[in-house]
Amino acid sequence: MSDPSVPHHVAIVMDGNGRWATSRYLPRIAGHKQGVEALRTCVQSCIDRGVAVLTVFAFSSENWNRPTEEVSGLMDLLGMALTREVPRLQANGVRMHFVGNRLQLSSKVQAGLVQAELDTSKNQRMIFNICFNYGGRWDIAQAAQKLVDSGQAITEMALDRAMALAHVPDPDLLIRTGGELRISNFLLWQSAYSEFYFTNKLWPDFDAAALDEAIVFFKTRERRFGQTSAQLKTQGKSHPVKVHAVKVA
Ligand code: IPE
Ligand code: IPE
Ligand code: MG
């Protein structure tokens, strides 16, 4: 039985790489490289704490608007990180999923994503979703288009099934590093009842202790899902378990 005080699904907006680098008089890409290191630590910490699903925002639909040099640096970094990190993730029982519009990525990057997913497809210890070229609005639109194409009625459940994260329950805890108090087009649909945790820590500085702080915050929240506090008390639950009829993880 998993520990109910540990969030089942943690989602993270990994923000602050650029500022981390700039404050050290380094090029922004150095911050992104350090961000990969922080992500490696975070994956391990999530496994150690019994988190079942980790979803991270690595590149947004809007990040194409950055200088060409930074965008191409991020694409190269994705390729390098795949080569370097997949064997470790594989050994750790982590199953990878890439979430986002792949069609705009180079065929080489696309092939790398497919291979990483294939290599880790049998793993069961933790699901690791990497949102790359992802936008919450893109996700809702592509889900709606799928329903239109298959002639289905647009219901909440049908949309939910067609969304890019249909293979996992909604995030319980959504963390944003870097001090901004906004969602920046991350999981617009799926974060309807997530607990939000914002920290000023820049992503490359986010370590195991910082994750623990976020989990401590999560434990203090009363998740009511529209009910009253008194109702929860009579039901003998600190927070109701939201039923995910269509999601499996
Ligand atoms: C987040 O860090 C990583 C990406 C968006 C790819 P930023 O690059 O946005 O870092 P700041 O916000 O400029 O510090
Ligand atoms: C959100 O960060 C996207 C990722 C972390 C990948 P941004 O840095 O792009 O967000 P804004 O532009 O400050 O809202
Ligand atoms: Mg940013």
C-alpha cells in the first residue's frame, strides 16, 4: 500500500535555469545543463519517496519564441540527455513518456524519443512524463480534434481519455520553481484539483530537501474536491480519494 501522505503524481514547472546561469555570468545554456543534473536528482528522490508518477515541463510550445541559439541548444541538450540518462533510468525501473507535439521536432529527436520510450516500456517503478513542445491549450485542442475525427460527443470523460496524459491520474502536487506565480500553459486541464506549491528556488538548486519541503506542504493541505471540511470529517478521511474512472496508473 502506498503512503497516502506522499503525492501519487508530482508535476513540476522547472523554471529558473536562465537566471541561475546569468547570476554566475554563464551562458543560459549552462543553466539548462545544470537543470538536467537537478532533474536526475529529482527523479531519484521521487523514486526513493514512493512517488508513482513524475511529470516535468521541459520545453513549452511558447519556448520556440526564444533566441534561435537557445532553442537549438535545448534541442541538442535533449539529445545528449537521452543518450546519457536513459540507461540509468532503465536500470532504475523508470518508464518514460514524451508528451507534446512531436511533429515539430527534428526526425532525429523524434526517433530518440521513440527509442527511449521503447527501451523503458516494461518498467514499473515510476512513470516519468517529459513534456516537451507541450502546451495545455495544444493538449485540449488535440484531444477535441480526436473526438471530432472519430465522431464522438465532447464530454468531460471523452476529452479526458483523449488528452496527452490519459495514461496517468491527474497531478496531486504541482510545483513551480523560479518564483513566478503562473501556470505558463502547463497542465491546464489536468491541474483542476492539484495542490500548487511555488518556491523561489531556481530549478538547478532544487534538491532532495527542496522536494521534501514541497511534500511537507502537500501533507498540510485538506483536499476537499468541492465538499466541505465537515463532510470529510464525517467520512473519516483527511482528503477524499478522487476517482479516476478512466486513468490507470
Ligand atoms: C526553464 O528555465 C527552462 C525552460 C523554459 C526551457 P528558464 O530558461 O525559463 O529560466 P529563466 O526563467 O529564464 O530563469
Ligand atoms: C515555463 O517556463 C516552461 C518551462 C519550464 C519549460 P517559462 O520560463 O517559459 O515561462 P514564462 O515565459 O516565464 O511564463
Ligand atoms: Mg523561465
